[in-house]
Amino acid sequence: MKYNIIGRKVNLKDNFKERVYKKLGKFEKIYSDDAEAVVTVTVEKNRQTVEVTIRDGSMVYRAESTALEMNDALDAVVDILGGQIRKNKAKLSKKMKADSLEQYFIETSVPEEEELHEEDYAVVRTKTISVKPLSVEEAILQMNLIGHEFFMFLNSSTNTVNVVYKRKGNTYGLLEPEF
């Protein structure tokens, strides 16, 4: 796995980088050699945010945590990533032996209801929408009017289907297709 460690508004020390390699290293057997882990550390006032995005082919795992210390935030992010990997274990087992994943995780008791949902990806509702040409600003306004967290629309400037979505801190994101 390739690592890209970025510090925003902070100079990262070597011991933190080594801790990143050690913590994320336990996931290396799960991913191919072409996988890339991007670790971004941002310091704002007395908050330290660690964001990790791991890309391996079509799989993308992302986790973010904020704490007073960046090491605590890193620990929380690794726990979140472990949970995501456990949840998608069925998909990952196609890439590698199913029992080799077990050595990386502590056994926890999971309610039976959650076990059913992990294996079952049943679509319970299909909704058809009309996609209208709108500007990004108009799409955000429409999304806020209907009270959704995301909104799909035909971008009038690029003539492609885009999605706007709400982010933390009352900001918005835009998803554009890449061909």
C-alpha cells in the first residue's frame, strides 16, 4: 500500500508518521499493492482532525475523526475503518481467504438483527425522478426546499448528471462524473 500523509496547518513529526504506518499497516494484507492511503491531518484552534481515505481499485474506504490529540483521532479513524471492513467482509472475502481477516479484529457480540443486514443488500425502494437542467446554486436551493441531504440534477453548464450534498459545518459538496 502506498501512503500519502498530508499536514494542513501543522508540521507532522516522524513519530506520528510511523504511528500511521503501524496502525494502517495491519490492513495491508487486505488491499492490493496498488492501494493508496491518503492521511490528512488538519489543526484548527484546539481541534485536530485526522481523515483517512483508502482507494483500491473500485473500493473506497473513508473515515474522519476529530479529537484534542491527533493520536487519539488516528486511533478512532482506524477503529472506524476496521468496522467498515468488517461490514464489507463478504465482498472482501472474494479477494482473499475469508478466515485471514479474523486475525485483525477483536471479536465483539453483534445483535442478530445487525448480522442479517450485513449480508443482505436488498433494495427496499426504487424511486424514479425527472432530472432537470439546473445550475449548482439552483440544485442546492431545491435540495434545501425538499429537506434532503442530497439532490441529483442535470448540470446546465456541463450537461452531465451531478449530485449536490450537505457536508458537516453547513457546507455543500458536488459530485461530478469523470469519464
